[in-house]
Amino acid sequence: MLNLTTVDITKEKVGTLVIPVCEDKEIHKQKTVIKLVKEAKRLTGFKGSSKEEVTLYRPSGTKIHRVILFGLGQLKKTEGESLRISAGEAVKHCIKKGLSQIVIAVPAPEILKMELCELIEALGEGSVLGNHLFDKYKKEKKLKPLASIRLLVQPSAVEANEPLVSRVETICQGTILARDWVSMPSNDKKPDQFARSITQIAEKEKLNITVMDEKSLKRNKFGALLAVGAGSRSKPCMVILEYRPAGAKKTIALVGKGVTFDSGGINLKPSGSLDHMKSDMSGAAAVAATLITLARLKSKTRVVGLMPIVENMPSATATRPGDIVTSFDGRTIEIANTDAEGRLILVDAISYAIKTYKPHVLIDLATLTGACMVALGQRIAGAFTMDEELAQIISKASERTHERCWRLPLPEDYKEMLKSDFADLRNIGDSRWGGAITAALFLSEFVDGTRWAHLDIAGPSYIKKQSAYCGAGGTGFGVRLLCRMLEMLSVS
Ligand code: BES
Ligand code: ZN
Ligand code: ZN
């Protein structure tokens, strides 16, 4: 669906050409494109300011049916993310118009002071992600995604960038897969259904698959995970996907929180806090989609993804506040609050991952705390790690993908707050302050010296209103970030 093209817009027929335009500088080098920008500015008063948009029909001297010009604003403020946004907006505009094919003119890298690969990546991501619609549950599908998006580049750039374009498309398809899982309502993704949905796709990609059902979790003493699942009719499970390319030495483990619905359990959440708790499996969705993407990309890195999957419900069989359970690693945990369930399922998965796979690095993703959203808002994830190199990798990957992360501390003395009078640990801090930190510190108790990073994605995993290149619902946050991080980790 995403391709490069060198179509000659003066001679060959083009249905729709999209041109990104800056307000203070010509950013294209192709003569016809420059002429079209000038014409649009002269005829319509179009300036190229941010989000401005204008359409020309059948401009003279070309065989183009429709030219859509999109404003980027000032050149010095134009970067990867503004290109992603304008490509996303342009695609949405074309979908509304009922179009099916578009060509996007890629600006000259030297003028934007960016690498061509960065431009292609950003325009490709914005347009492919902006082309995704979640309409499975609508009887009448009013909008249809575009069938083809082509990026117009110089003939000399095609061959070298073809692998990149296919990579961008594959990673975006992974992001979309995660989005669809997150947006799916909880009545259609009970733990067993969600697990099956993951394994069905993983099978096609020939990943190594293990599913531990409730029996097997009991046999293996996953006490914390089982305690969270105890209140639901749908039984918990653990899905493990392994991608093992030949020749890879180091294993990287990814762990994703998979709570298919978080009611809070006996510590039932108030109404306002329940409304998008179907998204509490976003970490698992991102991890599963990343593993599937790595297989499709034929990546060289060996990765294992672990997804503890459960539904957190109140019932006569549910775990009670004050109950004490024994985790996989043998320590006891006092469950002071049944709504702090994510950390319980994560620590069992983390201990199991470390014991079984002895990973070189372990990264977990989880919609873990409302406190992280209080600290960083809805668009930035909290990043916790004691490893400086991992912190660097997260920061660089986050900058490149615009899946933003901000590092928060892991102060040793705050661990005091997790002491229990009756058990080895308590699952919440004794004060409500610093909730994202105490949650991360709880996890840190189980990493056993392994290089580890925790990403609290409670904020950016879900949006209530559509943005430039993401519809309302799951955002697929983490897939692009993890793919980039894994690439960097394999060289470091
Ligand atoms: N799933 C929630 C965190 C969450 C909140 C995710 C809002 C997305 C949006 C998590 O399980 C939870 O309930 N955390 C509690 C912890 C508290 C009981 C210590 C919270 O953040 O309030
Ligand atoms: Zn909860
Ligand atoms: Zn939760």
C-alpha cells in the first residue's frame, strides 16, 4: 500500500498529488511542484501556515486531476512530527473526499536539513497510520481507507529506499494491530479470546508460541497473577511469543500488562475511572504486535515477549483487600488494594522471564498508574530505569518516533513505603504521593539485577478524541518505540 514513485507529473496521469508547503521557504526542488506551489499561493492566497490546506483542480501544464497543498508553518519548526501530522491530516482529508489513491511529494532533504530516510519515514508513518479506521463494529462503513499511498522521490532515490518503505509499512501495520486490540471492547477480548487472537496471528509468522493456562499457572505457582484473575469467570493465562533468528546470541525480554478489563476488583473504581479500562491491556498489545512485527521484518535480534493476561473483576471468588499471596519468586505480597493489579501480574511474568530466559535486557510496558498521568499528562509515558545506557536508548528512540517518554526516578528510600506489617511486600505505597514511582519500585524488587526498564504508558496508550494520525481509541503506543529501541540494542 505504501510505495515510492518517480511518476513524471508533467506527462503521466495522477489522480491526487499532495504537496507539503512551508510558509517562509520553498522546500521542493522539482520544477512542476514549485510551479504548483506558486500558483496556489497566487490564486488562492494560500500561505503554507500550519494546518492550512487548499485544493487546485486540473492545473495547467500537468495531467494531475487534483492538487492538495498542506501548510507546515515555518521551516525552522518543521521536523519529523510536523511531517507526520501533515501527512496524516492530508490522508484523512482524502478519505473524506472518497479518494482511493494519492501521491505525496517528498520535500528536498537538504532544505529541511533532514536525512531523506527521516523524511520518508515521517511521511510514510503519518500517512499509513492516518489511513487506519476502526469501524469493525459499525454496520454502515461510511469512510473507506485509501488503497494506495505513493511517495514521490527523485529516480536516483528509489532503489536505496525501497527496503525502508517496506519496513515503515510493516511497523505501522504492527501499530495498527495493537490499536485494534486496544480498541476492541472487553466483551470480545476476555483473556482466552485475546490470547487466541494473538496466537492466531503469531502462528502465521511462525513465532514460537507457549500459552500457559490456569492449570499450568497453578502448577508453576504464579500466585500473584492468579490472585488478580480470581474474580473473573474468564480464566487468566500467560502468552509467550519467541522470535529466534539464527545466529542471535543475546535475548531481550519484553513484558506487557494484559488486563483485558480493569474494574478495580473489590476496590471497585468509581464510574468516571471505568470508562476506558478496556485499554488496560495496551502493554500486552504493544508487546505482541512488536513480536509479530519483528518476525515480519526478519529482524536479527532474538526477542521473547511475555503477556500475562487477566480480567480484574469483583465477585464472590475475587481476591480481597488484605489477602496475602505468594508470588512466583516465593515472596509473599499483601494485596492492600485490588486495583493495583498490574504490578502483581507483571512481577510474576518478570520473575518467570528472568528465570527461564536469562535475558540480556528486560523491558516492560504497562498502563500502570493514574499517578503517571497526573505527572506527565496523556501524551507522554513515564520511563524508569537504573541503567544509563537504556535511558539513552529510550530517549533517542522516543525522539525519533515521537512516542514520547520522560525519565522518572527510582529513589531507594521510597521503597520504605512498600513495607508490609504482615507480608514481605505490600502492593501499594503507604501514601498516595508518588504513585507512579512506588509502582515502578515494586516492579524493581523482582528484576534481580537484570538490566531493566519500565514504561508506564497509562497516558499515551488511549485517546478519546482523534488526533492527526490516530483515531479515537487505542494508539498502538510502544510498537514504533520498541522496534527502534531493539534495533539500537542489537548494535550496542
Ligand atoms: N489500570 C490502572 C491505571 C490506569 C489509570 C490506566 C488510568 C489508564 C488510565 C491501574 O491498574 C490502577 O488502577 N492503578 C491505581 C493504583 C492505585 C490503586 C495505587 C491508580 O493509578 O489509581
Ligand atoms: Zn487497577
Ligand atoms: Zn490496571
